[in-house]
Amino acid sequence: MVSELEGQFQALIGKRLTIRLHDPEGGFRDIVGVLESTHSLRNRHGRLIEFSLDEIFIWREVIARP
């Protein structure tokens, strides 16, 4: 069964997102890049960053200005 968040992320594959993740040591860390799958995005340096949907605190799509 696909979770609601996973369904939303499937529709956003190929879009630029910023995602705030719970950091295991406490606090948060932010990742920004193009969503490649429901569990990974590629940042501006070309590095693939993988994450779990359970780690997500908040996210939003980054919309480029024309």
C-alpha cells in the first residue's frame, strides 16, 4: 500500500524540492535538489542523497521564477 506522502512524491519526481529531515543526533538538516525517486534527490553538485519518508519533518516544491 502506497502512503499518502509517497503518492505525493511520485507526482513530484523531476521537480526541485527542499526537504527538512530529522537529524539522528538531534535537530534538523535540509536537503535541496531535484527529486529522482520517492526516496532520493540529486543536489546541485550532482550527489544523490537518499532519505526515508519517516525522516521528513516538512517539505516544499521550489518554483523557479520566470
